[in-house]
Amino acid sequence: MRAITYQEYGGPENLRLTEVPDPKVGPGEVLIRVKAAGINPVDWKLAGGGLDPLMQTYFPVIPGWDLAGVVEAVGLDTPEYAVGDEVLGYARKDYVQHGTYAELVTAAVRHIARKPASLSWEQAAGLPLAGLTALQALDRARAGEGDTVLVHAAAGGVGSLAVQIAVARGARVIGTASERNHAFLRELGAEPVTYGEGLVGRVRDLAPGGVDVALDFVGGVADDSAELLGETSRLVSIVDGRAAELGGHAIWVRPDAAELTALADLAEAGRLTVPVERVYPLAEAADAWRDQQNGRTRGKLVLSVG
């Protein structure tokens, strides 16, 4: 099969389109013919060696954890799925080697869910990691109806989904973004504010009493968030350990099939969409990484695989 691989730690320049053996399908797994693979910052952070202390890596590595595709085979004792089923998944292994930038991927059933018909292949591939991150951050912060939720980096891949999920729960959402993304945030149901110096004052202009929940998807905003919160235990960050020091939470997303299904159900009900900024051919994965590293992506970047 064709796959993007890298042979050593480094940047986008190390990515190559190569031929590799088809994966074997174990018990409780399915083999998926990949239609599209989502791109996430963790993909190139892993490739750069930034998470080497946390996860065992075996070279050559196929990057990627997000996918959408069609079940091509099922492993031993896997009654949950059948050949031909359309699925999406957060196919993270416990080690770094066999990722989703490939024509064929194996995934455990606990890491996948049925693809909603309302999403394109590209949108479905962009949902798993970002959607689960957003959902788990909201859950950890106990965000619900009537809360005022501050979402930092609200126009990004995770933030744009967190905005929609919070709105679906009945929360009021204030989202930080550059001015060029303010209209986009309003379309998602958020009240936009510009990030940067003076943020606390701009948020208080909208919410004089502060906010109930703060979700940090960018880093460097923990102290501003704590100043706006009545209870710092409702501060959650995916990038900054300072949140935990202040009494909040620093989280790492976990695969969860039931939560993936809940996200798919929200999409099927028309309450959640996946903004995709650009789709790249598999062979242009390096270009996609460079674009995402520029840090101004609205929504998701996705690879078209098959």
C-alpha cells in the first residue's frame, strides 16, 4: 500500500510517499480502506521528537491518528462491524509507528464509530481527535446549559468544534480569534473577541461578571483565564500545565467509541459541522504540515487518500 513515512525525527522535509506492507488485522480490529486522513499538530510534534519522552517510537513511522474510510476486513471476534461499513476513527496506537496517512489502516473497535451521512469523507476525517478533545475538555470543565464558556483559539480545529458542542448544550460562548475570523465565529454561535493584550477587559465588556468555564486550546492564557473565572477548577488546557497549577486541568485526549458516536449523532442532527479549510492529496502531506505550522488555520486540514 501507499503511505507517507519518515525515517527519523525532523520536519516536513522528512516525509516521503512510499510503498509499505499491508497491515495485519488482529482480534477486535477492523481493516479500513482510508478515504481521508485528518491532520493535527500532534502529528508533526511527534515527528519532531517533541513527545519522545511520552511515547515509544519505531521507525519508519506512518504519521496520523485520524481517519475516515470503509471497512475492508474484520478481525477475529469483531461482530460490531462488517465489510462495507463506513466509519471514522481516532486510531491512536499505544506506540508511534502505524498511523493513518496510508491507504489501509487497522483500528480497534473501541477507537472507531459509524460515519454520519451528513459529513463528507474529509469532514469525517477531521472530526475524531479534535472533536473528542473538545468534548472531553467541556466535560472536564462540567460545562452545560446556562454557563458562559470562554474558548481560546475558537476558530481552530478544536476550538471551532468546542464552540458548537457548547452551544448545543445551551451555553453562551465567547471565543477568542483574530478579527478576520470574527464573522466565522458568529456563524458557529459564539461572540468573538480579539486575542492578545487587553483580553480580560474585552471579555468583561461582554460578560462583566466573568465566565464560568475557560478552555485553552492555544497556551499562554492560563492567568488571564483564572482572572475571569469564579472557580479555577473549571479551567481546562490541552497545551499548558499552568492550568493544573492554578487548580484546573491539563488534559490529553483519549480514544472513546461512545463519545465518537455522540459526536457523530450531533453531526447527523445538524448541530455540529466540521469546518475544513483545505484538502491536500496524500503526496502533499509535507505542504499541509507547513501550512498548519504557520498557525493561522481556520478549522481543519485534511489529506485525501482514496
